[in-house]
Amino acid sequence: MSALCVHVRDAEGILERVLMTTRRRGFRLYGCEVQLATIPTHYDITLHVDSERPLSFLANQLNKLVDVVYVRESNEERHARRA
């Protein structure tokens, strides 16, 4: 599982566009965290995803969205919980 940090402007529907792009590009979403960034009109979205496709493919697609400022791979790893 991999994590991407997506820094976005506060715009109507931006979270929905990020999630829709993630699903349409063949990535399975395992988690999503949204926090207010240091700039009050921006948010940091952390996506925990998995796919057979390279993570750079999703990063490039998200960078094409108008209100996305930047996308970077996160070093944090999420491990599946054992029951």
C-alpha cells in the first residue's frame, strides 16, 4: 500500500474530483485524511491507495486537476490490521 499527499486549493468539489480520479485510474482507496494546510485557503489530502499501476501514474493525473497545487509520495506506510 502506498500513500500520496495532495496539496489543494479550497475549491468547490475538489475532494470529489480527487477521489473520482483515483478510482477512475484504477487505484483502490483504503483511506483518506484531510487536514487544513498552513495556508488557510488550502488543504492537505493524504490518500492511502493500492494498485498494480505505478503510483507516479496517479500522481501525474492528479497534478492535471486545476485546483491541485502539488502531489508528492508520502513516506508513511499503512499496514493492514490483523484480526
